[in-house]
Amino acid sequence: MANPPDIPADDWSDEADGKPGTDYPKRRPISRWTILRAIAEIRMWWRDGVIADLDHVATIERVRGESLLTSRYVFMTAMSAGIAILGLLLSSPAVVIGAMLLSPLMNPIIGTGFSLATGDADWLRRCGKALAAGSIFAILFCAMIVFLSPLQTVTEEIAGRTRPNLFDLLVALFSALAGSYAVIRGREGTIVGVAIATALMPPLAVVGFGLATFNWTVFAGALGLFVTNLVTIGLTAAVMAKLYGFESDVTKRKGKLQSLVILAVFIAMAVPLGFSLRTIAWEANGQRIVNQELADAFSDRARVDQPIVNWDSEPIAVSASVFTPEFSANADSEVAKRLQRRLGRPVVVTIDQFQVGTDPGAAEQAALAQARAREAAEASERQIASLARSLALIAGVDRQDVLLDRDNRRAQATAAPLEGMALAGYRELERRLERTAPGWTVELRPPLVSLPDLSVGEEGLDAENTRRLALIRWAAQRTGLRITLSGSEKAVETLTAALGDDRRWVDTRIAGSGSAVTAAWSTSASAPN
């Protein structure tokens, strides 16, 4: 077969794909000029087919208008922060998601990216002002709610936002790409999903929680997560804006420098977050190893409760409960040796073994019973902690100034003077708190405020004066101080008779006539025997 005249003979082969007698043209290597031409065609298509149909001016004005500090921005930030911290305290994911949907923090961050791309210094300054004001306001608002709240426990929702890692950076990166694209292409509805993915407000709420409870580990971890999301979204938005032609002549000349700076920032964040992810992955694998070694140390009829591992202690502390028909005398040391060999770190193991019957399901029933008992104990501890916080809050004192008697289920505190608060107000606060803690006796010692005056009619005490006398009796019992009743002999005798056995709390002084009786703290105030 003759070769075509336009193709050199050397470019034809008599063998191709192992089939002799077939002539095919040889494949030429791809040259550098071919690659450059393909790149040039892609850039031309991007410029003429994608960027050309964008209304850059309208997009900039829309983003600028939504990224500045306004009254609506402040109001929505407050509402989002309040919902977020309540959802975190209640450990309610649904409530936290609602706060994400309301959060307006995404707008100034996107605006920051666009201002960096366009080189608009004034816009960048105003976006930074809006972002700083919103963030600080949200932190302080959440801290105030936590400070006034009886719930100050680190829930799972709070703990989950205190250990940022590389995956958090990737979530923020992909979300920022989607959000920037939605803003540029006029599809703002996608921002709702982006707001949920990046979760800017919940970390800020956790920062407020850490500030209110002086838990600096929680504070620093949540702040790190927020900064990771903020920087990643802002820089990614800047890259996307430049990619779609939102840049000035000044930023074009500085484009390479900006790109290098952005890349350096991403690397600087990724390295520590990568180590954090590595630690989390190691702990997860370590938990699996602990579960496996504990299960292998006992027979198939045994039931191992979920072990608790303290990875921060040195050595690592492992504690577990095992329900087994047969005791294993050296289980603690044997498991510790195997774990130390597999984990490469010193380990201390404490195993509580509970003997159960040999019937099938006996271990599961015992484990279930202990889990219920543990849950009841934890619920009781939460109730006690909540009662102590509430009593300290009502009394206006620190938590350590509240006295708790767990055996007798009694809580006591001495109230600080509150401006404008009468004695009846302190009595009502005690009653309200006692209603929230069934089975507990709450005693709030009032300050030495003025005691109410009394009036004894011809037919004795009416309902109002009976209530006042009961209030005086309560004040004497709570403070342990004596009270002096001053009035006519008849009126004082009527009151002491109404007090019955509690007359030991009062001194009497006969003065004047009539039905009026005054009550005052005795100068020789001492508790009766």
C-alpha cells in the first residue's frame, strides 16, 4: 500500500497494535507550544464566554451594600447569637442550625474578600469594622446570657467546637467556593447552605461561653475555629473574585504577590490543623484498640461497658466496668501491658469487675442496670450543680459561697443586699428556687433589711398582718438573730401568742398604746438555744 503523499514515509508503520501488515501514522509527542495554545484558548473562553456576561458593577454594589455595619446587621447578629448559645446550652442541634440560618456574619467576610480583590481600602476598612463589631457584640451578648443562665455545663454541642482541625479548614474552603460562586452568579439562595456548613455563629457563641465561665480551654479552641473559618472564607472569596475579573489595575500588578501571601496563609493554618487532625485520628484509633483489648481479656459471656479514656493524663488513664461470670485476677495489669505495647505510651488501667450469673443475657441486664443507675446519679449531680448555680445567682454571691449538704439535701447561701429589694422579695426568691429543686430544702439568708410593721386589731391579726408576722419569723430563723417587737402590752401579747413555740426568737418591749407594733433587729442579737 502506498503512503499518502502529504505524510513522510517515516511516520508510517507496518505494524500497529500487534497486527502486521497494517499501516498507521506514528503518534507525535505533545509539544510545549500545543500546551500553551490550549491554555490560551481556555483563558480566551473564560474571558469571553464566562466573565464577559457578568455585571461587575452591579455585583460589587450588591455585595458592598450587604457587607457594611447597619442596624439590621446588629439586630440579626444579636438574635442569631442568642439562639446559638441557647441551642448550645440545651445541646439542641436543631436550634443551633436555626442560629446559623439567621447569622449575617457571612456578608462582611465575603465583602472583605471582594475588597481585597479590587484593592478598595475604604471598603476593606468598613468590612473589617462591621466584622469586628459583630463578633465582639456576639461574644459579649452570649457571655451575658451564660452568666445569667443556671445552665453552664459543657455540652456535646459546645465541646464539638473546641478542637479545630484540617477538616474544618476544608469545610470552610469548599463552602467559601460555593458561597462566592453564588454571590458572583446571582444565586444567593445557596448562601443558606453555606451558612450552615461554615457555622460562623456557634463558635462565637462558644467563645462567649468560655468567657462567662472562665474556661480558657473552651475559649481558645472555639476562637481558633472561628478564626479558621473567617480567614479561609475571606481569602477564598478574594481568589474567586479575582478569578472572575473583579480586580483593578493596581491589584493586577500585585496579583502574584497576593497569591503568594494567600497560599502562605493557607499553609500556615493547615499545618497546625493537620497536627490536630492527626491527634484526633490517633485518639479514635486508640479508643478502638482499648475496646478490643478489654473485650479480648474476658470470655464471650462477659459484657464490657464503654471504657473511659483520659488521653491528656500521663500515663494514659483507662477505666471500665466489666460484668462477667468469672473474675480475672490480673486483668488490670495484663490489659495495661498490651495497651502500652500497642499505643506506645504508658497506660494505667482500672477495671471494676462485677460478677453476674451464667444465664444468657445476665451480663447485659447487669450492664443496663448500672447504666441506669449511673444516668440517675449524673442527673442528680446535674440537678445539684444547677441548684448551686441558681442559688449563687439569686443570692448575688460566688458559687463557692453556696453550702451544699448532700446527705440532708439542703442548700444554703447568704444573700448580698440588692438595692430596692424588701424582705418579702428575698422570701419569694427562696420559694421560687425551692420549687425548681424537688426534695431539696433551700435556705436563703437575707441581709438585715428593714422589718415590716404590724397592726393588731380588736379581733386579732388579719390575713395581711399574719403574713407579715410569718415573714418576720422566717427572717429570724434564716439569720439566727433575735427580733424585738415594740408596742402596747395587749398587741405584743397577741403577737407572741400567735408565734407559739417560735416566740423564743423575739424580745418584747412595752411602749405606748394602740394597735401598732414595730419590729427591729435586736441589738443583742443571738440565736436561741
